Amino acid sequence: MFTTGENEQKAVNLRANPHCALTTGTDTLTGVDHVIEGTASLVTDPDTRQRVATAFEEAYGWQLAREDGTWHGMGDAIRDGTVQLYRIQPVKGFAFSVGVEPAQTRYEWS
């Protein structure tokens, strides 16, 4: 899941075309990078938003909770709908390991 503002370019693009790719990886020359391709849908269910906000707070701690944190207040913004929350239904996924022995793997969901 991921968030964005209602008027951010990401949200504008997803309203026009919900097909997208979500990427994540490391900022080093070793590790694993992931790419998930699928369809994004807006999450409006309050119970789901509550669970996701709590999970984000548990995962990112002070960055979401303290005033000097990178995403201060994000948990509350997810809960109250100030930011849009999206879920991706994956179709394909890729994992790329980087380092001494590079490798890649492809996944598919139906």
C-alpha cells in the first residue's frame, strides 16, 4: 500500500489509468530491488485505513510520530482520509539481487 495527496501527480495519473508499477530497493550496491506491476485501487474503508496507519507507525516509528519526523502526522492523515491510500492488486513481480552474484526472479499472479 502507498499514499499520495489527492491533487498530486501520482493521484491524477492513477485516476486516468490505474495500471502502475511499484518499486523498492536499497540505496547500496548490494541487496534486493523489487518491482510489482498491477492495478491500484483507492482504499476508503475506515477499518483498513486504521490497520494500515497503525502498521506504518509500527514500521517507521518516530518518523511518523515525532514533530521532527519525515512523515509527521501521516498515521492520522491515513486514518482521517487527508491523504489517499492505495492498494495494488499485483499481476507481475520482479526481484533483482545486486552484489557479488547478481540474479533475478519473476513472479506472476492470476
